[in-house]
Amino acid sequence: MSIFQSAHNYTAGTSGLRKKTKLFRETPNYLENFVQALFDSVDLKGKAIVVGGDGRFYNDSAIQTIVRLAAANGLSKVYVA
């Protein structure tokens, strides 16, 4: 059984997933579900991605989560900008 679900109301904008920080922090696996859905939709095994943010609150935790999921999905490199 997977922890990943598509039940959340995800709406990506031009700058990524734009939701309140509270939603990311208080909804179990919210960020993980969204990022895993992206990895499931594109074959990135052995490839590299660039991850960055604007440095606001929760940015560092979100990037750490994305890097962990990238490693679990077989990406070869993650550049943090």
C-alpha cells in the first residue's frame, strides 16, 4: 500500500505548487504526494533535476524532502539552487 494519494486539490502554477505553508506542514504527506506524482509522470531515472526556492519559511525542509524523493526514484543528481 502506498502513502501516495491523488485526493488533494493540487494546482500547479508557473512557479510550482502555490499553497499556504500551513497546508504543506499540517496535511500528512502533502508535499510528498505532489512530488511523487511528478516523478511518476516523467521518467527521470538516471537524470538530473534542479531544485530551488525563494528562501522563505519551510523552503529548506521542502527541498530536503524533494531531494530524498529524487534519490528514492533513482535520479542521478539534484542541483540545489
